[in-house]
Amino acid sequence: MGKAVPRNIKQRANLLIEKFPDETSDDFEKNKEFINSMELPFSKKTRNLMAGFITRQKKSKE
């Protein structure tokens, strides 16, 4: 199985990358803390998927 991420998670994560390029990084823990600090109504699984997707996107751009 690959790294399948649902479309809605990708859309939300890409929005965060566009709006907050300086706050997102290639570190999973920092991304997770950033999403937690925004106090958005996401479940733990959703937050982790978004943080992981943001991490992979940032690493691939470098």
C-alpha cells in the first residue's frame, strides 16, 4: 500500500502551505504542533495526515 491521502486532506493541507509558507516545515512534529495551535476542529487522525502530507510536500520541493 502506498501513501494514499484523501483529496480533502490534500486540499486543506495545500491551503495551509499557501497561506502559511513560513510556519510549515519539513519536520512532522513542527507541522503537527502548528496545526494543533490553529485550534481547528480536526480529529487526531486528520491532523496527523495533514502534517504528514505537508512534510512530504515540503521535502519534495527542496
